[in-house]
Amino acid sequence: MLEIFTEWLVFNVFKLNAETRLGEALHFFIYDSIKIILLLFVMIAIVGFLRTYIPPEKIKKWLSKGKFGISNLFASLFGAITPFCSCSSIPLFLSFIKAGVPLGVTFSFLITSPLVNEYLVVLMWGFFGWKITAAYVVFGILIGVFAGIILGKMKLEKHLVKDMINKVKTKAKKAKAEKLQTYKTFMDRINFGIKEAVSITKKLWLWVIVGVAIGAGIHNFVPEATIQAIIFKGGIFTVPIATLLGVPMYGSCAAIVPIAVVLFQKGIPLGTALAFMMATAALSLPEAIILRRAMKLRLILIFFAIVTVGIIIVGYLINFLQGWLV
């Protein structure tokens, strides 16, 4: 229905040609702005509703228990089974921080959630086959685990914004308050989730629109041929170039997989094409803009840099294994 509405608005009401870049960019902007804001609202409402059943301390216990790296693996696996993009996984990420879950563990979830999900796996299986898909899933989870461990060891909590730090410091009081709070009816729980969604969405919607507008411009006004030409000229540096090109891009997994297939079919090494896809899926401008509400710019840059390095390493590894995977 959203697709039909967007096409009607852009091509019938605004009278723009679907074949022009302006028409495609405006379609991209309207469709993805509404989609992301709706996803944010729904996800925040669901998380708020679930929080009425599960106190934050219990979530913290699930994600914090275990020996070194086990919590990161658990969070990464949890991210892999959640069908979220980089933007719609942020509400859960923020709720984990509010619950007092270690920052590195929450990052493991945030990294893996957009990298690995069921509909991306289905698309990749259809286009690439099971070997490449399995390698992608394993490496995607490992990026989440190791990047989360590194971020956790760096003790970066001081780079959360002041309001978020205060929320984390007062988690015990909040947990106690939530335990004492009672919900007489099922609708009381639903209303709690909706109120929380309205409150947070009001603070984020403008940032989402700005981020999607930038992404729409990059997506529709940077020709695909230009990307291919730059990558081909990179030589041994094609993987870092492809990754760095993917970081500022923005698009859904359904759009990214076909692009990666085209790049691979044009002769670009498999790891290079998948590195571009990983960077586009895991790191986006809208994500950075939304995260800016919860953390300082330095933490966002460190997070993006570590994940980017992880993707580059995986890209080279997949290129090395290409003969076995294809």
C-alpha cells in the first residue's frame, strides 16, 4: 500500500516522470522516509509493550551473563534473527543501553541486525547459492562479535550523551519502579508502548527525514557505472574502496543484493562485491544521524571505523576463498 501511495503521489499528483532521476529520488525519499518512521514507531511501541513483561534487569542478565565474548555472541545471534535494517534496530539498541547492558554487547546486536536477517538470506540463497550465503552469515555474525568485543574493551561509555548516561546510571531505580508498576489490563500495556513510541518518534522524525534526503541524493544521482569504474581502478585496494563507497550509501537489503550480484557478474571479485553490500547494509547516514541523539560524534566515528575495518578484512578473506565458494 505504501508503494502504491508513493507512486500515485510522485507520478500522478506531482506529475514527475518515473524515468528521471528527480522522479526516482523523490519516490525514494517519500517511500523510505515514511517506511523508516513507521518502522521506528512500531518497533519502539513493541519494545515498550514487551518491557511491561520483562524488567530491564532481566534483559541485562540475559545479555551480560557468560564468559568472555559469550554475551557478544548471544547478542550477535539475537541480531541475526531479527528482521531489522540499520535504522529500525536502533530502538532495541537504545532500550538495551537504558537497561544497563554493556555497550560492547549492545553494539554486537546493532552491527549484526542489519547485516544478517532472514529475507536477506533468502535473497542471497537465490542469487548466490548456499555456500556464499553461509559464508556471508558466518562472517557477518563474527564481525558483530569481534567488533562488539573491541568496542567494549575501549570503555567508551563516557561518549554517550549526558541524558543517556543518566538513564544508564539510574537503571536500578528504573528497574525497581517498573517492577512495582502494575498493568491491570492488556490495553494498559499497549498504551504504554504507544506513548513511548510517540514520545521518541517526535524527537527523531526530523533527523530521519534529513538522513533519507541525503541518502536519496546519493542513491539516485551517483551512477552505478561510476562506482564500477572506481572499483576497477583500485587494484589491490578494491575492497577498501568498495567498502568506503558503501558506507555513505543507503538502501534496503532487497535493493543491495541485486547490486552486489551485478557487480560480481561484471567481474568484480566476490569479496569486494559483498564488502560493498555489507557496508551499505550495516552503516548508513540515517543510522548515524539517529545515533547522534544517543551518543557523541566521536563514538559514532569509532563505531563506524571499527565495523568498516571488519568488513574490509572479511572482504579480503572471501576473495581468498572465492575459488572454493563459487
